[in-house]
Amino acid sequence: MTLWPGVDRPPRTIIAYDVSAATLDVKGEQVAVGTRTGDVSLSSASTGALERARPGKVGGHSSAVRAMAFSARGRWLATAADELRVWTF
């Protein structure tokens, strides 16, 4: 997945497979990615480096992540699959 952080910075590649949903936090510092297998990960928008991950089998989702959104202050991340989850990273 490629992220374009703005006209004054070069694109960043984020290593992600089977992406089914993605969202950027309000500050543009982190990008959350959900996969078809239910995994949820958080990466740095400036470097593309993986910061945290929640595998589907250990607490992600049991089905594809269909939607996700950060809260207005970026403290929580809501993800939706067959169920809804709210994460604090």
C-alpha cells in the first residue's frame, strides 16, 4: 500500500497484504490497516514502519475488516467486521 503524505514529502510504502480497509489519524501521523483475514495494524505514516499489530486469531476480527476510523483526538480506533471493536493503542 502506498501513502502520499503531502506535496512536500515523498510517497511511503506500507507493507500490508490483503488490505480491506485503511484510515489515517487526524494528525496524519499513523495509518491503520485492516485485512481480509481480520488483522488490524498500525504503522507510522512518515516512515511506513509497523508500530503495532493485532492478529485476527489473537484479538483482531474473525472476518474481514470492512471499516475503520480514529476518534477525533486519535486516542481510539474503531474497527468493524462482523463485530465492532474499539482499540486503544
